[in-house]
Amino acid sequence: MTIPHRGRTSEATYFITADCWEKKRLLQSERMATLLIEVLYHYRVQRKYLLHEFVVMPNHIHLLITPSGLTLERTMQLIKGGFSFRAGKEFSMKAEIWQTSFYDRRVRDLVEYVHFRDYIHSNPVKAGLASTPKEWPYSSANGRLELDDVPQRLKPFSKAADMQA
């Protein structure tokens, strides 16, 4: 099956879901989840993308991300490939880690952004892994990690919309 053409994907914001191979719970340990967060921040520091929100679940990740001059495919290749490489090197992981490809949805406005952010934050609660979003240590909801601002083009122009964010 061929990868669908997404058009120009750099400089747009996306909600991403990437699943572990065969939905296995490969990210459930602290060391694996922490390593994935390290990889996310490694490429963020290199300005490969803006990282707005994320959650690492036992068998998948969700991201709100804006590629910076790279295609969305290349951005995800860096994240998934970088993590696979480091997991292989540091933990001797030789098995497949990721399902091929990923799911993406372009974020068109602030309402969608807030919806996806709330979905990301509530994911561990819905899965029974935490009582509140802030309790889950592998999520941007806990407030301990630096994130990039909401993209300017998505920001509201009125006070009413401002209160939704």
C-alpha cells in the first residue's frame, strides 16, 4: 500500500497518533516512555518541529506538532526512527517497535486545537492509568516540561475565543 500524498505539510500543525507494532505495550515501562520523551525533545531542541502537546501511552503516542521546514513524514521518521535506534542501542531492542505509517489530522483552527489538546490530556485518565491528566508523568499535561506556544495562525482574534484556549 502506498503512503497517501499529503501535499505541503511543513509549517502546518497536526494531531498525530503513532501505534506500537501490533498494538504491543512497548512504551509501558518508565525507561521506554522516558526515552521517547528524550527523543521528542532532542529533535525539538534542534528545531525540527514545534512540540505543542504530547502523551506517551503504553502502546501509542499522540502529538500536537508543527514541522519546521520538514515534511510531516520526515518529522515522524526522525521521531520514530530516532527512538527505535536509541532503544536498540541502549536497551538491545531488536524487535519492531512501530506500526508502519501513522495517523494525522491537520489542525485548522483554535477550536480543533483545543479539542485535540483535551483529548491528549484525557487519554491516560480514560485508559485508567491516572485519576487526573496531571498525574500521568509521560504527558505534557503534567506541566513539568517546556512546550511551544499555540501557533500564531490558530490564536483567537476575540476575547470570547481567548477564553476557550
